Amino acid sequence: MKKFMKGLLATTMVFAMMTSLVGCGGSEEAPAEEAAGTENTLVMATNAAFPPYEYYEGEEIVGIDAEIAKAIADKLGMDFAIEDMEFDAIIPAVTSGKVSMGMAGMTVTEERMQSVDFSDSYAKGVQVVIVKEDSAITSVDDLFAEGASHMIGVQTGTTGDLYTTWDLEDAGLAKVERFNKGADAVLALTQDKVDCVVIDNEPAKEFVAANEGLKILETAYAEEDYAICFAKDSELTAQVNGALQELIADGTVQAIIDKYISAE
Ligand code: ARG
């Protein structure tokens, strides 16, 4: 409890300080190499291994973020393109101006706000813990308990990585194993190479549904706001955010979310 709670509290405070920012996405992409650099193309950087926000359906990147971004581009009269990359390459791509914005179920954090600006928030996320059905880990507290030595799988550079790393450092344990994709962390769990995976709730549900013998712990680890990120002081931020606000107000964003996430 103690040390972990300290980390969680700090995390919660950061969230309270930030409350909401936003994001948008799109879906009919032109090849990004052609599109990037053309003034009138909104180029979204993402990591398309994060269903239902962004993932491949055949050759095409689909999902909540992709569709919201496309709707924003349409509203702004811009062409739209998606560039798929590792999650931890998104912010560098945004700050270097290689892409117009980053949208990847990306959580607003104080740390990221040092390097990028965020839109209003368009969705909530929850960090959850996936374990095997017969796991000895039954709650989030178990992960950080005195003497615990569980191996935690995470996707590199995500909040699941950042928070568990902080909390484990607090507890004097270093047991985070990083994977390029959430699905790879889940595969490692099915092979007993890690004891659990900390990841966002909606992808967690999809990964658990796709693999036998896994479950999500009932206790959540952290709550977060997803938003779109931009290079600091980019002119696009206000434009995209304005379009996003309209799409939230007229129900488009909710309709897109409902299309991908069925009510429990
Ligand atoms: N919400 C988490 C974060 O911002 C995970 C996002 C991972 N997104 C992805 N497209 N792989 O760190």
C-alpha cells in the first residue's frame, strides 16, 4: 500500500490539475509520405496497435481516433493522412514538425505537457491490470506489496510504463518489462514470461477477448484523459480543437465511440 499509494496519489493529483484537454482523428488516409508536408493535409501520427482506438483492418488503419481525426480534417477542409509509428516516436514526430498532430489514445500528463500542447479531452481511459485467470495477483496493491517480485509487462513509453516504473522505484523493486506493442506484452503473459500487463482498459478488453485464460482485475490502477497533442504554439491547435469541440457538441464523437465500444 504505502509507497504505491504515494505514487498513485501523485498521479491522481496530476490528473486533477490537468482535467481535460482534447484530441481528434481521421480515417481515410492518403499515403502519409505524399501527404506530409503538403500544407493542406492534416497528418496524424499514431501507433496503430491499440484497438479500438487505432488498429489495422487489412491495409487500412481504423478506429475511434482515426475516425474522429478524419471528421476534424473534413470539417477544416483538409486532406487527411495517418503515419503509423512506435508509440514513443509520436511526440518527437510532433515536436519536430514531421506530422501535424499526435492522436493515439494518448493520455494527458504533466510531463508530456512540457513538450507538447494538448487539445480538449475526447475520451477517458483507465489503466487496468491483466492477469491469468488463476493468478496469485488479485488486486493492484499486490503488485507493489512489500517483497513482491512480479514481472509487469507494459508498452514502452505509455503511462502504464511510466506509472509502474515510478511506483516500483518507490518500492525499491525494478520489474517492468517493456514491449513495443501491448499485444506483445499480452503474448508474454500467456507464455508466463510476465505475471501481468498494465494497459488501457479498452485495448485490455480486446486482448482478453482474443486470448484464452486471461482476465482484468476489478481494481483499476489510474484514470486518465485522452487528448490530441500538437507542437507547442502550433496554429493548428486552436483550429483542430475548435473542430473537435463542434464534433463533441453535435454528438459525432460519441457516435464514433459507440460504434467501436458497445455499452456494457
Ligand atoms: N494511454 C496510454 C498513454 O498515453 C497508452 C496509449 C497507447 N496508445 C497506442 N496507440 N499504442 O501512454
